Amino acid sequence: MIESVEEGEIVITFMIAFGLASIMLCAGMIIRTKVSFISRMLVPASVIAGVLGLIVMNTGLITSVDAQMYVDIVTFLFTVTFISIGLTRNPKSKSSNSVGKSIAKGSIGLGFLWNLIYALTPAVGAIIIIGIGGFFGMNPVYGLLIPFAFTQGPGQSATFGSIMEQQYGIANAATVGVTFAALGFLLCFLVGVPLARYGIKRGLAKNMGSSKIEDFVERGYYVKDEKRNTLGNETMFSGNIDTMTFHFAIIGLCFLLALGMSEIVSFIPGVGSTFSGMLFIYGMLAGYLVKFIMKKWRIDNMLDNTFQSKITGWSTDYLIVASFMAVPFSVIGKWMIPIITVTIVVMLLSVIICIYFGQRMGGENDFERTIGLYGTVTGTVPSGIALVRIIDPSLRTSTAVELGLMNLPMVASFVTVSTIMAIASGALSMSLGILLLLAPIPIYLIVLKVFKVWGAKTYDFRSESGSEVERLKRATAE
């Protein structure tokens, strides 16, 4: 009886959390519509809602739900998002083989660029605090938390910060970590949204249809009788089972398959515990598997591609809001200047690296990759996908899939994690540790060259007419 009461309370708490996030989304939509500056900047309602939720959750007015519930919601929706991506058919191309090669190439490129930034930023963070931290009584070891926060989000920054606190006696490490994460989320959208908007104006967002920003894009919704996209087609007779019910049933099936895959992987000696935690990867693989089986049975038409992409959008919107509301924004006042300094410098480095290499990955969706990578290295994969949706609303490119699969080459970052923890434990000196953090970067650059994801420009931010490739095509046609 006691257990059932507790379970009931958890369900009620979950629904309250869901309701609060929904209120924030409604408020975000109103603000997006009524505040002209925000409308012109194309800030998604989910981002506005997330910022509102962040403020509300940290006022102390909400006592029925804590940040941990939103952490759990983020974990759940993260997996659902990638299941839905896996169930969505690949974009049409001349050959499915070319699509696979493009996805593999993009995933490797994005993954190793993420590794590069992951290795560079802790060294930069430590060096900055060595330079100015002494004036504020801040140990350089806190600068090592920046990659967990910026490239992995509040969950990982809190986890590794807690390890530093409990095992190595580094006070307030978790608080500093989540502070970095919150600031990273804000800069993700404060910088990423204008970059996306700038690219739309330059004609780089091919899936927007036009370089002109239409009224409904800026407004954020359609008015009566305005031309709009469909939500998809019915695939089921509603007297039997509703089309939406069927799609979510398949997602539930894939979720259980993902849990099974994760459990099997956990038995692998040595690395099992690490790899089993990547539930979203198994979710996407389960989606691919189910889609493959349905295709073999010739029933894949039961899944409508357009409607499936809308489910991906639904889960991403709530995921962004929950990610903000999961951050306890308690900040150590006397360290704010070094924290903000590290944050701004790392953001600038991230922008430079993402734009420079993003222009040279050699794919038709390089602009989408650039925006998605920036969102990922300053927040999480879902925040990267949220930015991509600004320029590719229906996720017609393979960028979202690549952002999921990039987690496989990201395994190489284990070297950086080991180095950071060795410095935090005192096993490595700070100076030697910084050198070891920077050591893998030349290897990552070589990998980018070998896999041909560092070549000539495919687009140029300075060009009004879009990419060099597109200009050549037009010139040839004329």
C-alpha cells in the first residue's frame, strides 16, 4: 500500500511538472507573438519558455516539483526524440547508399569536432582562471568543469562536479558546473538563433524555401486561410486504432527494445557501465530496427513520415523547456566574474571553430551541421536539434540523425575525461595536465583530414547568394 501511494505521488508530481512546462510554453508563445524584437530574432517559443521556467523554478515559489523531476523528464524525452528520428525515413536521394555515406561522414566530422572542442575548452578554462582566478580566490580546477557543462549539459556537469566534491574535496564544484551549464544554454540560443537567422537571410537554409523571412516564420504561427504544411496523412482507420495512437505505440515498443539493448551492453567487461548509459543511442537503433522490419514486412506505410517528424518536434520542444527547468541556478557571487569570463571566451572559440570547420565538411547540409554543432557544444544534442529546426523545420536533412550518431566517435573523449579527473585528484599537476588535455587535438585534426571532412568551403557567410557550390551550379545552368 505504501509503495502504491508513493508511486501515485510520483505520477502526480510528473503531471504537475508537465503542466508547468506546458504553461511556460503557452507563455513563451504569447511573448514570441507580442514582443516584436523577439519575433524578429526568431527565438523559438520553447527557448523563451525555458528561460521563464528557469526563473520560476529558482524563485522558490514552486514546491510541488523539484529540478530532479525535470532531469528525469529530460532523460525520457531525450530517448523518445531519437527513437522518433530513427523511425523517420531518410531524406530522398538519388541513392540510399549516398545517403548512408553522407550520414556516416557527417557523424564522424561532427563527432571529432566535438572531441576537439571538448579537449580544448577545459585547458582554456583552467588557463583563464590561473590568470584571473587568484583575485577572486577561485582555484583553476573549477575551469576544468566547462566541457561537462557546455558540451554535455546540466546533468553531466552536476555528476562530475559531485564526484569532484565527494571524492576530491573540491567544494561547490557541482554548483559551479550547473552554473556553467545554465550560462551555456543561454548563449546557445542568444548566439545560435541570430546565426540561424543570418543564414536564412543569406540563402543558406535550403529547406526554408526562400531567403526572404516570411511573415508566418517571424510571427511563429499561421493565420486563417494562410497556406501551410500538413501534419501528415491518416494511416489507420480510427474506428480500429487512431493514427497517433499507433505511432506512439511503436515508440513505446522501441523504448522497451532500447532498455533491453542497454541491459545487454551493461554486461560487457570494462566499458559496459559506460556504454549502457547511452539509452538514446539504443533508442535510435531500435527505431532503425523496427523500421527495417516493417519495411521487410511491407507495412512501413503504416508510419507516416511527416507525422513522425511532428512527434520529434513535440518531444524536442518539451525537452528544451525541461532542460532549462532542470537547472538549479544557484551561483556563488564572488566567482561570477571569472565564471562569466570563461563562459564568454569558450563561446567565442566555439563559434569560430563551428563556423570554420562547418563550412568545410563537404555536404549539402553543411550550414545545418554548423548550426547544430554550435547548439550541441554549448548545450546538448537536443538544443542543437532545436537550432536546426529553425532552418530545417521538418528535419528534411540528415543533420538530426548525424547529431545523434556523432555520439559514437565522441567515445574518444574518454581520454579528456580521464585527464581532467587526474588533475582534480592531484595525480597530475595543472601545467602537465593542460598539456595532456591539448595533446589529442592534432590527432583529431588528422582524422578530419583522413575522412575528408575538412576541405574546401561549401558555403560562405559573407556571400549573399549562398554557397560556392550553388553559385557554380547556377552559372553552369545559365
